[in-house]
Amino acid sequence: MSIEIKTEIAGVVFEILVEQGARVSAGETILVIESMKMEIPVDSTGEGVLAELCVSAGDVIAVGQVLARIKE
């Protein structure tokens, strides 16, 4: 089973903190979005392996866009 991490805000991917293939815990910050001059952390909603990063640093993202998938 996999978990999709989606954004609730539009902005730009400011920084990616976890590499694809790394193990993540629930609540761990995966990446940071910059929106309206604020840095907003995006946390994992579950525990597992970061199976896919769907964005890169600098990408412009829309509300509801899938940012990453975690395989439990």
C-alpha cells in the first residue's frame, strides 16, 4: 500500500530534505514549500520508504498536487 503526500497550498518547492529510497517516519518533514514569502514544511503522513518524489526543488506546484509517495 502507498500513501500520497499532496500539497494544500500553491507555491514553489524550496528544499527537499529526504532522498528517494530513504525510510521516513510519520510527522517527519520531507520537503519545504515557499508560498507568500513563508516557508511551509510538508510532513509525511505515514511511516515507510519514500518510494517516489514527484517534484524537484524550484518546481511550481498547485493545490492538490502529489508531491511524494510513501510505500508502507
